[in-house]
Amino acid sequence: MILIVAVFAALFAMDPHKWANDASPIRSAEPIDATVKSVQLDHGRGIYLVSAEDGSSFLVEDERPHLIGAHANIELVTRENGSTFYRFAN
């Protein structure tokens, strides 16, 4: 029993903000038109460098493949706790 509790404590200690953010409901999702500029693969997931029409760039992680140079529909997601992140629209 102590081993199980220790494992869960270690997992939570590694990234407590991600667990808290995932538990917070989504307040809004703002659409953004963008272009995929590059990708780096990391254990089956792609980390994409995306450039918005206003010239800003940001990273978006996704399991689905996206072509470099292709138009992408991105969402700026805001959670109830105030945290924000970008994701590819479904």
C-alpha cells in the first residue's frame, strides 16, 4: 500500500500544474488561422511550430499528423483557472 501511495505521489510531484489544469473546465476556445512551419516527433506525438496570420509563432502538441506548410485551424483555449494553451481544432 505504501508503495502505491509513493508512486502516485511521485507522479503528481512531476507535473502538478498539468493535473490541476486538466481538471479545470474550459471557459472559451478562440479560433486562429495559422500555418504549420515545422514538426519534431517525440514518442509518437508531434510538437508543431505554428505561425499565426498576425506573425506570432507558438508550439502545439498533437498525436495526429499535419503537413508542413499546410493551413491549420488552431484554437486558443482558456480554462476556468486562467491557464491557456493552443490546440488543433477538431
